Amino acid sequence: MEYRHDVDVEELCPVCGDKVSGYHYGLLTCESCKGFFKRTVQNNKKYICAENQECRIDQTQRKRCPFCRFQKCLHVGMRLEAVRADRMRGGRNKFGPMYKRDRALKQQRKALIQAGGFRMESSPPLVSSAHQRDSTYTAGLHPLPILSTTPLPTAQNDCISYQIPSLFTLLPSNSPGATQYQCTSSTFSNWTVKSEHTNICTSSPDSAAGIYTDSDEVYSRPFSPHGPMMPQLVMEFMRCDTDELQLRNKISARLQQEQSGCEKHKNLNTFSLMCLMADQTLFSIVEWARRSIFFKQLKVTDQMKLLHSCWSELLLLDIISRQVLHYKEDSVLLITGQEVELSAIASHANPTLASLVQRGQELVERLTILKVDREEFACIKFLLLFNPDVKQLEDHPFIESVQEQAEGALLEYTLCTSSQSLGRFSHLLLFLSELRSLSTLAEDYLYCKHLSGEVPCNNLLIEMLHAKRSWA
DNA sequence: GTAGCCTTGAGG
DNA sequence: CCTCAAGGCTAC
């Protein structure tokens, strides 16, 4: 459509295409999608899709599948946290400045269009590219991307029996309903991809952290019925979390299998065992990401870039959070449930490793004093995963928006739970940057060990170690 | 349950 | 004051 002066720029609802009535919950939407989003979030509605969770949502069909409609609302960037837990009317929220910026950008663009006579379709997205990705709901089939990691090195310590995994094979093939992710050729628009719908509305509680079912009662305060509630997004993050006990059993079984499967394993040293454990934990991290809200909406290429960039941070966070949540002075709790005395580690470690452990332990102690909880760790995981600083992301606006949402959710959560929330919030952000620098050191250490042939050939770990260096 | 219109109230 | 994005109300 050619720009006409009497038609305002882009005034169609990104969810259903109806006429926009203003900014609602983070972006310009129509009145009906505003109401639908509000009802869904306020009443904690659960919908089920009767089809394949890929129903087309437009003005005439939007009533047919609330599940897909809500997924689309989330996908285009409507913000759960903009629905007020206390139901207070009127006033302004924190999105005010964002709306203002967006308006200014739209004005600017309108002026440009008027001046240059540009065609509408070629205009770049302003707030989020997500709605444009969705507006083209069928995917062109394009060649699969080639994994741009260096070839796996030959095993110097070839005692590990399982096949070579690649992050790429872990990501798309195993995700149910996500078979449509394909790399788009550069001649096609970046957002020509069939969107996979997240499943947060119907996700079963058993896939979540076990104890957390799905209601507000998790965080509502008995003494204050209208008081702080668990922010919606934090609830979603918790739903994505891995069940610790299940994971413990799975990894313990896997390690036992590895050890009994091969005679040579009998004398696997502690370091090799730790690497195996890290490798298995990485698998669980990839699985967690794969089933997580927002992440599964990304194209595989972006998923890989994000995971390649933050795997060591997530791994380290996994270890640290376990120590904080089950704090025991002077010992380290492994993912298998075993405890190792800190003094034993110190006596066997070389100076580099000892200093890494020391720094990690300091972080654990600080977080233990802060009493950082599962919910905060869940937010931090998303902050690490959705890192907008990663280079060459195809859907950078979406990833940036998730980062902002996760940060907002964490802030809101600390507001609910702490009397000095700002101090707490900035402590947590500080922790984030310290975790990042520590993970870089740990990664370098591991890479050196790998080069000297001391890391067993547990493939995902090594693939990750190589990936970042080949991306760089 | 949906969606159009109404009321509210902080911020400019 | 006015604006406008929240929540509320209600005919359908």
C-alpha cells in the first residue's frame, strides 16, 4: 500500500489487524485485543488449542482460538507486567517513556515517508519485529544452516561412548511442533518464518518446578489480599524451570551408565567426572532453553547464537544457585546430590582452579546473605540467555525486548519481596556482571585444559568451548 | 467471553 | 487543566 496522507502510519493491530485504539500493555493494539489480553492475564485463564497451535489470528477469526490469540499477543510484545496486579485504575506506568519514544519514531518515519514517498512495506519495525514476523505466517523452506563451529577435535581421552551431539541437532529436531524453523535465505525477509507457539497456557505443572503449580497463591500474602502478587512473567519463568530432583536422577543415572559402560572409566579422575557432569548439565540447560517461553519463538540460528554465547554463564549460575539454595558451609553440592568438601577441592586444585573456586565461593556467600531465591535465579537465567549484546542476531529487537521484560519482572519481583528493592535489584545486576566475568575465566581455564588434552571428549561441552571462539 | 464505551488518575 | 493508558461496565 502506498502511503496516503489521510491514512495514518501502521495503525493496524499487530495481533488481529483491526484498527488500533492506542498503546495498550506495551504497544499499539486494538480495543478488543487489549480487553482480551487484560481478561486473560487478570483471570489467569488457561486455553487449549484444538488445532496445531498455529491458528491464524485476524479480525474475523480472532475469537476462534483464544490460545493462539494469547500466544500472538505475547509474541508481538504485549507485556504481562503492564496488567496491574492491584487493579489500580488511571495514572501512568513505567512504559510511558517507551510509548513516547515510539511515537516520536513514528512521527519521524511519517515525515520521511511524506518527504521521500517510500513504500510502506519496506519500512523497518519500530518497537518489535515480532508482529511483522507473524504477519507472514507461512514459512518458505530454505536450506538448513550449516553449523559454523570448528570440527570437533579428535578425542585425546576417548573414553566417552555417546555420539557426537551438535547444538543444532538438539535444538530443532526435538522440540515438538517446532519443525518449521528454517534458516531463511538472505534474499528473503528475515521474519519469513512460521512461528512456533509457546505453550505457557496449557503447560502442565509437572513440566515445571514441581512445587510451583500455576496460581497466584504462590506469592500472595495472607495478611494483605490486595498486596504484592508474584509478577506474571516470574511465574512463567518458574514454570519453565527444571525440576532439580528429576535432573539429579537423570544425570546420576547417566554418569553411572558412562562408568559401567566402559572398563576404562574405572579410573576416571575427578576432573573428568566434573567435565562429564558439566556436559550433562549443559544438555539440561539446552533442554530448559528449548522449552522456555520466548526462546522457542526464536529461529534456530538465533537460539544457537544465544546459547553459544551464554552457556558457561548458565552453567556457572546452575552451580552457584545450587549452593545458595542448599547452603552448606565448607562443602559444594553437586548436581548428582553428592557433597564435596571445599578443603578437598582446594588441596587437589591447581592455583588457577583454586582461585576460580574461591571467587565462586565468595559469590555464593554474598548471595546466601542476600537470600536470593529460586524466582530471582529464574529471572537471572533469562537475563543471561536473552543477551542483546550478542552479535548478528536476526531478531535483535525481540531479544532486547525480552531482556527488558525480564529485567522489569525481576525489578517488580524485588519490589514485591524486599523493603529495599532497589538496593537488592542493583545487587543482583552486579552479581550478573561478576558472574559473567567469572564464567569467562572459567571458560578460558577449561579451554586450556582442553588444549592440553585433559578434558574428556564430552561433546557438547567441547562444542560450546569451540563455538564462541569460532563466532568471534 | 467479546468488544465498545466509560471512568479513573498520575504525569505533563 | 489536558492527556491517555490503565481498569470497569455492560449489551451482545
